[in-house]
Amino acid sequence: MVIKFLTRLFVEDDGQGLVEHTLLVLLVALVFWIGVKNTDVGDHLASGWSKVLDCITGPFVCSSSS
């Protein structure tokens, strides 16, 4: 029974594509995270999101130059 299970485990490749795509997405996310972490892009993104939030909460205070 165990030998039959192990043989089937090594022969069948039904989930192989899903595993490969998951690993590729993880690799891209890791490279992106390292790229953002080691630069000041994260600070610029945080600053930009705070400006967007300010414009949403107070649209009459917001200007196109801020």
C-alpha cells in the first residue's frame, strides 16, 4: 500500500503547474520587496498615500500641487 502510494506520488504531476506559478510569484514578490526596502521608494509611496488620504478627507483643502 505504501509503495503504491509513493510510486503514484512520483509519477503523477497534476499540481506541478500550480507549484511552479506559486514559486514564481513568490520570487517576484521577494525581488520587489528587496528593491523597495533598499531604496527610498517606500518613503515616497507613504508620502503619496498620505496626500491622497488628505485629499479624500478634506477635498476643499487639497490642491493639485500638493
